[in-house]
Amino acid sequence: METENNYSGPRIAAVRRTMFEMGITLNVDSLHCGSRILYYADADEKFAEYELDYIIFTKMNAPTFTYNPDEVRDVRYIS
């Protein structure tokens, strides 16, 4: 179950995906799972996304990064 070990599975996945999508290195121990949401969006008449997503937080100084344009359309830094 994902809640065991303080949501270690989603936090490990967040480290991996943040590096792939944003080029940002994170420390799994600095991440906090704030919530989870069930997400659904129609892609077109045939396909849709339907997934359980986690809202994960960390504290860090403003990172420098180069995001993956195949994965990210827009970026906004909030402090």
C-alpha cells in the first residue's frame, strides 16, 4: 500500500519524474505527500487519462533547470 513508509513509492517516483521532466534533482527524504487526487481528462473521442495523482511538496532554493519540452508545456516558480 502506498501509505506505508510515509508514501515512499510516490516520493521515489516523484524524484525520478522530476529529473526526467524538469531536470531537477530532489532528495526523496525532503518530499512530503500533501494529498492525492483522482484525475480524469478526455484526450479525444477514443482515449482518456484516468489516474491517481499525488500532490507532493518540498522546500528548496530557486532551482536552475532545463525542462523536457516533450513533457512540459509551461513552468511557473512560486515562492
